[in-house]
Amino acid sequence: MRFVVISLSLWWTLLAIPVWAGEHIAVVTRASAVKPSCSKAELARIYLRKKSWWDDGTRITPVNFPADHPLRRSFSLAVLGALPEELETYWNDQYFHGVMPPHVLTSEEAVIRFVASTPGAIGYVTEGAVTKEVQVLLWLPPDIDTEKATNR
């Protein structure tokens, strides 16, 4: 029993460390979609729900990880310039205007499956999680401030 407790403690500790340190973050859409152009500024507009439609008329459906997930924290710093908790006031205000934040999924596999099967969906994963079911729109550098991203 003690071994199980120690193993679980070690596992949770490892989850808190950004295991993708050194890996790029891949911003992905469906592999079968026409590849839209997407800059970092446009990506910020998408994730702040200020841009809702792709150029071909398809509704954009962005997906995020939970606010405390290290990959979400790194993505938020890189794209939005703020940590998820720093955007709470923004999202509270948007909610009262009928604007909902992006969907939240809990794993890279879930993001890949959702993006691959949902027209207009956009998400992000580590470069090692990219599969043939998705295409990469944008690569974010691995040198994001991981210290700030992991501090809560």
C-alpha cells in the first residue's frame, strides 16, 4: 500500500512539471480543412472570442485545457500575454455579454479527437502529440516562461 501511495505522489509531482519543456506547442485544426492562415495576434483574437468565423464561413470552435493545466498556462502566456487567472475578470464581463469562453478538454488525446472531428475547431498540443488527423497552423516556441506558467 505504501508503494502505491508513494508512486501516486511521484506521478502527481511529475504532472505538475511541464513535461514538454523544450517542445514546441502546435496549434492545430482538422487535417481535412482548408488550411487558414493564422498569426499569433489572430490566435489571441480567436481565444478571446473576438473572432468567431474562419474566412470560409465556418464557425471557429476553440478548445482549451483546464486553467491550472501547465500547457494551458504556457499557451496563455505565449498567446494572450496573461495567465488564465489573470483573465477571470475579462471572462466574467464577456459572460454577461453572452460570450462564452472556449471549451475545456482535459487531455491532448481529447483535443486531437475533438479537433479532428469538429469542423472549424482549433486547439493546441505539444509537438509530440500531433497526429495525421490534424494539421499544424502555427508553432509556438518552447522557450515560454515556464517558471511563471507553473507558479500559482
